[in-house]
Amino acid sequence: MRNTIAISLKNRFRNILLFLLFSGALLLITDSRAENAELPQADNNRATQKATTWPPSPRHKPSRNDLQSEEQSSHEEVVFIKLNTIINNINVLKKELEDKTILLNKAKTEKEKTTILNEIDEINQLIKEQENAFEVIQTGGLDLAKVEDSQDKSFDWQKNLLEILQPIMNELHQYTEDKRKVVQLQNKIAFYQSQIKDSNKALEKMARIDKAGLEQAALDRFEKVRKKWKNLLEDSKHKLGVVKMRLDGMIAAESEKEVSIGDHIQQFALGRGATILMAVLAAVVVFFSMSLVWSAIMWLSTRNQNGKLSYFQRITHLVYRTMMVLFSIATIFFVLNQRNDQVLVGVAVLLLIVVIWALKNSVPRYMNELQTILNAGPVREGERVLYNGVPMKIDRLNFFSRLTNPAMPELKVRLPLSELNSYVSRPYKDDEPWFPCKEGDFVLLSNGWCLKVKCITPEHVLLTLGNGAMPQIYTIEDFMEAGPKNLSEGFIVVSVIGIDYKYQQRCTTDIPGIFREGIRKGLLQEGYGHALKDLLVYFNQANSSSLDYKIIAVLDGNAAANYNDIVRDLQRFAVDVCNQQQWNIPFNQMVVHQAEN
């Protein structure tokens, strides 16, 4: 009873709204027809007047104010009709409310009272809606109730989130609607086929029963049951045919509406694909435009500070970077809203929530990185840090920091803050060495090899012979353990030669000078002779079988490539001096003592 009355009230309210819409449309059609009918009549009157009157009288052209007044009067008439209709509806609802109140007083059971009270509440709600509609029309579209309701409502983020996601769900619902209908029809077909099969079995069993032995009452009941199953069989066959027709129609309609993959791609490219592209491009343009502006500001503010940032400038930089990200995200939502694609807006909101939720566990790490960005962490800008065994200078702290080596300007490393935070930097002095060598230098390793540095990276060092042959790759750790000596910065070569003891009277007087002059003359005649800076020869020791002299040659780094040649030449020129002076070069003697028997 209650549901029937509620449905009747809703239908009545719907009919009232349809009546209002129909009345407005009818008035518009009537006005347009009246205007169209007046135009030919006016033309005929003008033609008649033109034919009978000479000279012609001037036409009277309606002014703009006249047209506006006519439109305003027509609009006011429509408003009057709507207001009167709403009042009539309110009176009808109030009359029904009085009737329901009388019925409530006459109700005897609690169930009847509850039903009538619910119907009274629905009638009161309809009266309130009619009164609000009257007020909206009277105020020209301003609804004060909306403002009052919005002030009383509390923020419910779950409800708002569901409202945002509703377009996505509607889109998915529409996308799968045809498929779901097909599945439902297929299930119905299977159900009706099973019902037909069961009905046939039941009727077959009934046909095998001998009705002759049944009494009249039992026979009547038997026929009634058989008729019921027969009707069920016919009804199932009928419904099965209808469902099959609907399924065939849907399949045929789907086949007609089938679109090729190319058409789908084209529709996506012209629709949501274009929207996504516009949103991404707009966000990229905003981000890089703000980045360029900030780069210009930083260049102007730090050009007199050698590129170093103060603590306040670092905070400002961090805040501005955050604003860049927020404005870029806001640009995406602005473009999607302008394109009026609420589905993509919902998807963007979901992605944003997922990203925020995924990053919430990384807050401690980001706090450490934030501390580093502000130059207050374990590594600081302008200090020295040991990276893979190579001393590096922290040239710039940023989300991707830059490390350089002053000894090798071409050696640069870009590290994220997450990795840089695992190091500890320290201040350095101006005279601290940054690396034993640089590319192109010659180094002397602990094994006695003199090799050329071909390439240096943060991971390894490539060494070759002077002509580039026989390349050898050392890791940074192995290279440092080999104790490289940089010959390209200048070096010395030490050699030893001994003469016989019979020259003992002269060994500390004139013999060292003779050695020095002879060896120096020979070195200057070689291709690297211009690099000789000094040559020292002095008596070293009285050895077991010889008087030993130490020869020390000091050379410039330009002769580093000839290191091995210089080592050999010192011995060669020393022997040449001995030959010229006819000095004997002794050899080690071994004395064998025979044991007594």
C-alpha cells in the first residue's frame, strides 16, 4: 500500500514537471508561430500602402527597446504561468496531506500508522521541493537553500573521493554493459532450456500414469498439476524464444557497431589521447619555464658568490622546486577540467593518491636528503670526499649532485642524493694532492715499469707504453697500491759504478769531477739532453772489491718518456769515461778456503 502511494506521488510530481516543460515549449512555439504569421501580413500591408500612396511614407522600424520590452513581457508571462502552476500543485499536496492526517487519526494498528506517517513525510518533502522551486523561479535562479545547506555540511573525504571516481565507474559500467547483457541473456537461455527439459520429463512421467484408477477428486487434482506443468513448459518455450531473439538482436547490433583497431586508435588519438598529450605538454612547459626563470634568478643572485648558495637561498630554492612540481600537477588538472573529461580527472587523482601513498614510507630518507640539500648533512658543498678511492670535490649539491676533481677537470660524476648521503666529506687545504697523475703523464710503478697514463675514470686507469702499445687496465685500488710516481712533474735517475782499489789515492778528489763531466757531455748529446737540469757524482762507499760512485741525474718532466733510456745511458756514459781514463772496473771475487784434514 505504502509503495503504491509513494509511486503515485512520484509519478504525479514527474507529471507536474513534464507539464511545466511542455507549457514552456508550447509558449515558445506559439510565440515563434505568431511572429512568423505577422511577418507576411505586415509585408502585404506595406505592399498595399506602397501601391496606393505616393509619395511613399517612411517606414516605422521597431527600436531595440521595443524588442526588449516584448521579450521581457513574454518571459514574465511564462514566469506567471509557472508560479501559478506550482501554487496549484502545493494546494493539491496540502489537500492530500489533510486527507492523510484524517486517515492517521482513524488508524487502529501501529503498522497502518507507520505507513501513513511515512506517506505524510513524503508529501511534506514534495511540498518543500515545490516551495523551493517557487523561490528559485521568483528570485531568478538564486537558491539560498544551497548556501545554507553547504554551511551545515561537514567535509567527508570518502564521499568526495567516491564522487570523483564515479565517472570512472560509470565509464567502466558503460564499457562492459553490452557484454554483461549478453552474459545475462546466455544464462537465461541456459535456465529456460533446463526448465523445458525438466518440464518434458515431468509430463512424460505423468503420461505413463494410468488415470483410470483415480477417483474424481484425485483426477481433478492430477489434471490441475498436469496443466500447471504444461503451462510452465509453454511459458518457458515462449520466454526462450524471446531471449534468443534479444540475444540475436544484440549480437547483430554489436556486429554493426564493430570498429576496427585503427578506428579505435584514431578515436583515442583525437579524444583522450589528445587531452593527455595536451596535459603533459602543458605540465612540461610550466615546469621548464619556471626552471628557466629560477636559473636566471640564481645566476643573477650568485654571480658574485662564485656559485655558492647561502642557507636562505637553499631554502628558497627548495620551496621554489616544490612550487614547480605543484604548479605542474595543477596544470594537468586544469587542462583535463577544461577538456571536460572527468574520467581522466579521476584517473589523475587515483595516480596522485597512489604516488603519495607509495612515497609515505620514504619520508625519513627524504628528510635526510632535505638536510643534505640545505648543506647541513654529512656531505657539504665545496668539501672533499673519497669516491671509489678517488678524491673528489663536491662542486654542487642538488637532487643530482656533481662531483669533480680539480686535477682532472674532465673527470665528473653525477650522483643522486640517496647515494651521496652514504659518504662523509671534509674540508681540504689548497696544497692537498687530488690524484697522483693526470692523462698523458708518465708514471713509474713499484715493479719498475714506466708507463703512460692513457685514460682515467672513477673506476679504472688505462696505462700503455710510450708509443701506445700494450695497454693495461688497473682498478683504482690496484693502481694506488702500485705506488705510482709521476715522472711528468720532474724526476731523478740514480745509477752506481765501481772502479778498482788501485785508484784509491784519487777516489775522493778528481775522479768524481771526471765522471761528472764525461757523463754530462754524453747526456747533452742525446735527444732529451735539454731536459737535464743537474748531474751529481760523488763517492758512495768502499765496497768489498770496488770503490763505488753514485750518479744522480735530475731531469725535467719533458724527458719522462725516455726514463728507461736514461737509466741505460748513465751506465753507458760512465763506462765510456772509464775506458777513456783507462780505469779498471773490477768484478766480485770469491775466495775459496780449503779445509784442513
